[in-house]
Amino acid sequence: MMVKSAAKYIVLLGPPGAGKGTQAQIISKEMNLAHVSSGDIFRENLKQETELGKLAQTFMRRGELVPDDVTIAMIQERLTRPDCQAGALLDGFPRTPAQAEALSKMLAKWGAEVNLVPYIFVDANILIERLSGRWTCPVCGLVYHEKYNPPITPGICDNDGAVLYQRDDDKPETVKRRIDVYLTQTAPLIEYYRLKGLLVEIDGTLSIDQVAKNILAAIEEKVAN
Ligand code: ADP
Ligand code: AMP
């Protein structure tokens, strides 16, 4: 059995478009902690045309969640890779109570636990504008916003020069469905983690830099080194 008791696991919670991916990219660099995004892993599988990718696509294109068993197995495998030896910053997982329970169980086996859950809250009307202006790099996964966080050259990734694309599931009908799915299936995790004393509320309407500062300050204050 693997013992990872010193490892840190931070779960970023919040609706689609709250800024989880944006913050995870900043914070994972700052803390030198692996960024594990379930959505990115599904999109990568889709690109590679794996069986997992094909299965995930049937749910993703409708804005539905991929079934728990498949998602949990995928994350468990990801968290055992060498770059997660010191823990991980989880973005987009867990998204259901069953996923949260499975995460606790797998971490407990490794002598670890979820250390903090920054919950990034943003009003639903803002989410739609955020997602409709989101542009993503197909190579490195960096996310931009045409108004709030534009690349230096329009349509081109600052990091690697790739041509940015708009996610298929960011079209308005799918966004509405994703927000509904979030409210019914994922929002219960807010109380779940609050009861465990792990939740810290983060105002996601502030600037990207300010949100990052607030999350880092919460980690500094509440997660032991
Ligand atoms: P999530 O991973 O939670 O779905 P993203 O990090 O992809 O959200 O952010 C959604 C969109 O909102 C992106 O276009 C991103 O550039 C933009 N964004 C993220 N944080 C902020 C912020 N604090 N202010 C304005 N726009 C933001
Ligand atoms: P995201 O990149 O986090 O916005 O996720 C994009 C899509 O991938 C979601 O709408 C779901 O279809 C799927 N997905 C990502 N994470 C999960 C998860 N933890 N459980 C189920 N489905 C997920």
C-alpha cells in the first residue's frame, strides 16, 4: 500500500465558469502541486479517440455528467502517477456525493485526506457570459476570456502559439444544462464539505489575480505545511 500522508489534496469546487481551471493553473504553479482536471482528461481522451473518450463524449456533448464508476476509476489511476506523489489540486472532481465518498476512501487508503475545499461562488448570470467568451488552448489547456483575460494576439495561445478554440459544450443550450446539472448533482457538496469543516468560500467575481491571492491565503492559513 502506498503511504502518502504528507501529500496535500485541495478540491476546487464551484459551478462551470466559476474560474476553477484558471485558478488551478495559477495555484498549481505557485505550490508546485499537480493540476488534475477531470474535464481535461476526458477532452484528452476524446482527442486520442480512446474508448473512454468515446464514452465520455456522449455525456459531455449533452452537458451531462459521465457516470461515477468510470470517472472515479479514471481519477484514481491519475492520482497514483508519480507527479501526484505530493498530492494534487483537483479541478472538476468530485462532482457528486458518490465521487466525494470515493475520493475520501481512496485517500484514506494512502494515509491522506482532502485538506481544503475552496468553493468559488459566482452568480449564474455571470457564468453564461464567462463561458460564452471562453477560448481554450488545444495543446496546453490554458483558458482565456475574450474580454476578461485575452491572449496577447487574438485567437493565439500566449504559451505555445496554438490556435485557440471554443469548447463545444460552451454553447448556450449546453451551458444552461450544465448549470442545472451542477445545481442538482454537485451543489450538495458545498454542505457536505462545510460539515467536514473543509469549505472556504471564495468570491469568484473579483479579478483573476485577486481570487488567486484569496485562495492562496486560505491555503496558507488552513493547510499545515
Ligand atoms: P471553470 O474551470 O470553473 O469552468 P474557467 O477557469 O475555465 O472556469 O473560467 C471560465 C471563463 O471565465 C474563462 O474564459 C476565464 O478566462 C474567465 N474567468 C475566470 N476567472 C475569471 C475572473 N475572476 N474574472 C473574469 N473572468 C474570469
Ligand atoms: P469541465 O471541463 O470541468 O467543465 O467538464 C466538462 C465535462 O466533462 C462535464 O460537463 C462532464 O460531462 C464531464 N466531467 C468532468 N468532470 C466530471 C466529473 N467529475 N464527473 C462526471 N463528469 C465529469
